[in-house]
Amino acid sequence: MAIKFNPVLVTLFVVASTILLHISDARSVRREALAGDWEPITSITKEVTEIGKFAVDEHNKVAKTTLEFQKVIKGENQVIEGINYRLVIEAKDGDLTHSYLAEVWDKPDKSKSLTSFKQLPEA
């Protein structure tokens, strides 16, 4: 007794199996970074330090405070229309040193805008 295969069913089986394999492969592969993703800053460059200083200076103007920039501890950036920076900054408030989270938009025309600045809870 010979087994007969229906060619339409065999084709559907092959197509469905191929699609499932591709979905499985796509889920197991790490996706590449896309424009708009936040990426860690791996090196605190002079440019990143300048962005941190800008954030403290702008905050001082708006909040009428006298924080003194100390350093950028870490950060992330996001490529959009320009670059967004999200930085953890260390600054002195009188005799006390605190950490702050600042977001700065470095616009395509090279102007900058402080979009967020807040003190982080003490560890």
C-alpha cells in the first residue's frame, strides 16, 4: 500500500514551517539599535562634560540656585532631531554634594535646551 501526499498540503506545511522558523530566529537575535533608542555613554568626553555644565548653569538660572558642577557620573544619549542627553551629574549645594538627573536636548542648530533637572534620592 503506497502513501499518497496531497501536494497542496505538503506546500502549506513547508511554508508554515518556514515562517515559524523565521519568527523563532528573529526573536532569538538581538535587535540592532535604532534611531530613538537610548544608548549608554561609554566615555565621559569633554563634550559630555560641557553638556553637564550647561545643565547645571541652566538650572541655576531658572531655579535661582547656586549649584556648582563637579562631574558627570554616567549618562545615555538618544539620537533624534539632534541628540538628547540623560546625565547623572554630581554638583555641590553649599557644603553638600548631591546627584542630579538632567536631560538636555542638543538641537541640530547646536543650541541647547534643558528639558529636565531633578535631585536623585540619596543612596
